[in-house]
Amino acid sequence: MLKPLDWQSAQGVLRVLDQRQLPARSEWLDCDSPESVSEAIHCMAVRGAPAIGIAGAWGAVLAARAAAGETDWRACFQSALQNLGRARPTAVNLAWALGRMRGLADTASDSQALAEACEVEAARIEREDLAANQRIGELGARLLPKGSRVLTHCNTGALATGGHGTALGIIRSAWSQGLLAGVYATETRPWLQGSRLTAWELSQEGIAATLLVDSAAASLMGAGEIDAVVIGADRITRRGDVANKIGSYMLAVCARAHEIPFIVAAPGSTVDSALLKGSDIPIENRSADEIWWAAGLDKPMAGITTHNPAFDITPAELVTAIVTEEGIASPMNGQGMALLERSDSGS
Ligand code: MRU
């Protein structure tokens, strides 16, 4: 299975598979400081909400090691974590993982103990994410009748997580159970996570897939070719509003117009129970260059401004189901994230 991150304890290095180069080249970046991990997250060498959280946790291990020997090692550690937390704003998984690491500083007797505790915790966060994804895959596959044709957006696979994937995990599990007739993957503009990463993962698994430009999704639904939309999430509020890759909201509107189930898959670490409404989620705006590069220009055209949000919000009313490792919620019924089906029932 593909792994986006590779922790090398003895060297004190987090190796990051540079997803900006995929699939043309498999290049690894060696991050040996919390600042370099933060930069790898910011520039999207590692991306995808759960993977960002895991990278942040390893960044905290490097922060704890860097703080060793400092008189004020707790303050150094906390300040490094604060900087790491600013790397990308929308996926709550980063803040969640850093919160788990931050708590360790309260109980550690010295900086050496803190570094050791952080390393154990980061490995646990990574392991838990893989287990959560496998459970999400099993649960989510139950929502797909045999012969389903599923449309997915962005990349939610092994590259975006601790392994298996969230929405792509459901697709992997459903495919291995013989439930899928095929998968449609959007290219996902402007960064092309769909055509560069999802298509690559699907092709390596031998899963029958068709790639389409984002704007072809509505007509495909209209033609009766899609039985379910299955996507991931970067942050989910208590009422079930979902922040995910730009274009997700458009897919949800189209899915509703065509009476197609809109299914969201995410681990519990993506649920932000501090927030009720999607409008409170910070949305990352990215550089104009990302749009102009696709037009073959290396600088903005004179007199033209750009609008390049990385994420949008799908309101709960359009979300048929949210699958987490804990169970399945159905926000469109007005019950928010209350679980209708619990993970421990029925298997
Ligand atoms: O900008 P990205 O590539 O980090 O955006 C990723 C997404 O929007 C994913 O759908 C989401 O993070 C879930 S990944 C399991």
C-alpha cells in the first residue's frame, strides 16, 4: 500500500512523499524540523486531511526533540506546535492531532520524556487512522448496492491518510466485495488531485475507473450513469455541514437534483464538535498562480482578479450519509451527527 509519510526515528527525519510530483516522479522530502514539516503541509507535498494531521503529529516529535536541552523546553514545544497549526487552516485534523501532542507536555517530567511520549503518540495516531479507514470502508460499502457506479472527487486514498483511504477506502472495500460496476473520478481542478493521485491509486489497484473533467459530472448524473457520490471531508460540524475540496458543494447540488445519494466518509478526527455551522469553518484561499498555470501563464493576466478557494461547504441538508468509524449519521434528516447506525451493530 502507498504511504505518504515515512518516519525515520534514528535519523530524526520525517520522509514525505512529494505529492506535487506524482505520478510522474516519486520523490521524497526529508523533513528534520517542525518548520520543514510545516512547509511540506503548506506547499501540499503532503495533503489530505488525515495525512496532514499525521504529519503534524510527527512534526511535534521533531519539535519535542528540538526543545530538548532548552531551559524553557515546554514553552519552545508549545510555540513550535502553534506554528505547525498555522500550516493549513481548513482540515481540523491538524489541530486535533496537535491537541493530542500538546497535552503530553503537561505530564512529561522532562524534555526527553516528552520526546519519547510524542513518538509513541504520533505512531498511535497513524495506526488509529488506518484502522478507522478500514472500518469506514466496511461500513460505507454496505450503503452501495451491487452494481453501483460511484463518482468521487479529489483524492481521499492511501496518499491522503494513514492508509486505505476514506471515500476511496469505501470504494476499495466495495470493489473487493464485487459491489462496484465502476468508479468515476473527477480531475479536481486546479491542483488535479483526481487525475494525478486518485486515478493513479485506482489504476494500481486494478479498479475499473473513468476520469472526467469536473464540469462533466452533472451531465453524467443526468444521463443516469451515477448511483452514488462518495467523497471525503476536511471538517464536519455538529449539524453535519461538510467542508471538502472545492467543487464538492456543486456535486451535492447536482446529486440532489438527480436524487442520487451523497455520501461523505471521514474519521472522527475530522468532526469538529466545537462548531455548529459550516459558515464558521475557515476556508483556505490559495494563490492565483494555481489557476493561471493551467492556462499556461506564469503570472496573472493584467486586469483580471482570481477566486481560488481550496474548499467549499456542503450544507447538511444535502448530505445523505456521513460514514465515520463510529457509525453512520444522516444529516439531511436534521439530526446532525447523531449516529443512526452504530459501528458495532450488524457485523
Ligand atoms: O487540498 P487537499 O488536497 O488537501 O484537499 C483534500 C480533500 O479535500 C480531501 O477530500 C479531504 O482532505 C479528505 S482526505 C481523506
